[in-house]
Amino acid sequence: MRNQRLMNCIIAGIACFVVGAVVGILVFSAQQQTTPNQPASPQVQPASNAPVAEGNEETTNRADNSSAPDPAPANIAKYNASLSSSIQSIIEGYDGTVSVAVRDLVGESSASVAGSDQMVAASMIKLLIMAELFDRVNAGDFSLDEYPDGYGGTYGYLCSIMISVSDNYAANNLIDILGMDNINEEAAKLGLTGTQLNRRMLEDTGVENYTTANDVALILTKIHNGEFYSEELSSVAYGYLADQTIETGASDALQDKAVYAHKTGELNSPTYVRNDGGIVMAQKPFVLVILTNYLEEASAKPLMAAVADEVYATLEAN
């Protein structure tokens, strides 16, 4: 009897174990169907040759340059107004028509007094002729070492004396080769808003060639920044400007302070043009353009010197 009871207990225990195991398997299966296993998300690594966004790269470069932070826009606006006001105060002491543009080549400062007003260009228009030539050279149409048919010098030689000694015959040769319409189209390509070639040099046709101080400053800034069609051509253009042989009140004021690579323009009666614009390689380089019409040299020279001194002192002090 005892043996029978013992056997019944053993059988009951085994049955409970089996039932529990079956129930456990059923519950586990139900959980697997309700929440299937999810594979782990792979960690995606950027490709080593993936392009970096230009904005990010620019931001990184600026952040690294912690020793020379960009000035706040509000400070720039106030500073420009102050410099423009100082220049205006100088100009008010003279007769004639005067236009001035300043571009700080290190920071983001600029100043302009009537900088967008059209002025008689005189030989400043030769910067535009050089621009058309260099655009064609950059496109492969010409080489500066090439001799144009029927002319006594290479393209580079004609351009160099057109700029450095303001040779009018060289300018006319290049106008004939390049075409006046093409030269004026180049002004539009560069973004110049008030520069126009209307006649050859030395011709009395009743019309004048025109430019603005802001337009000249734009060309000179491109040359300094290596953006005058190419780094190489920018360097060539700067060399022509640095070889300038004609001096003005501005160059007189700057000659003991910095290298001044510039272009001048002069006409006598009735417009009395005295123009000068160049790259001032001071401790803080800048572009300075001063255009004067209806102002004789006796007045234009001290005006240019006063403006150059003021701009130099202001930029060096900030």
C-alpha cells in the first residue's frame, strides 16, 4: 500500500514538471512572435573621401584663427561711416568733383565717398583694357609672350608700358586688336557698373571714357587677392602696377610708408582730370582710389596726399 502511494507521488511530480515545461515553452514562443529579435544597428563611418561642406570648412578655418577674429558687423558699419566722414571733411575744403573708395584687404572694412559716381577716367580706363587682354590670355586666345601681327612688341610688352608709363599708343594698339565692344563687354563680366570705353586715346571726338572709384577698387582688389583671372595673371598685373613711373599726391604721401602699386590718369583743360588708384602694401594692406575732375594739379595733389595720409593712419591704428 505504501509502495503504491509512493509511486503515485512520483508520477504526479513528473506530470507537474512536464506540464510546467510545456507551459514555459508556449509562453517563450508567444513572446518571440510578439517582439521579434531586432538586429543591432551598424555604426556607419563616413567615407574618407566624402566631400566636406564648404560652409563647415570655412567655419572651421575661422574658428582656428582665434588670434584674428572677424570684427562685428555693427563695428564695421560704424567704422566705415567714421572713415568716410573723415574723407568727406578733407574733400569739402576743395573745389571740383572728387570720388574716393577704400577697401581694407585684411578685414572687411570699406569706405566710399561718391564711389559709384561716374568720373572721367583718363588713363584709368587702361585697367579695363588690361582686363580684356588677360581674360583672352586666360582663355588661351593669346599668350603674353606672343607677337601680334603688325605690332612692334609682344602682348605683354604692350600691356606693361600701357600701365607702367601710361603709353597711349600701346593702349590704342590693344584697343584695335581686342575690339572696343569686347572691352566694354568685359566691364559687365567683371561687375563694373560705371566703366565705359568710348574712344581711343588722344582722340578728340567729343566723348570721354568713364569709370567709378568703386569699379577701380574692384579691379585692384581682384589683383591683390589673386582673382584677376588667375594667380599668375594677378601677379603679372601687380608687377605692372608696381612699376608705375607717374607719381601723384597719393604716391608722394605713401612712398615712405609702404609699397604703392598703382595706376594714374591725367587730362588737362577743360576737365582737369587727376586720378590715382592702387594697392597699398602696408602692414595692413588696402586699396585706395581717388578720382578728381575739374580740379587743377595744384589743388589735386595736396588733396590726394591728405586723403592718403588719413586713410593710412586710420587703417594702421585699427
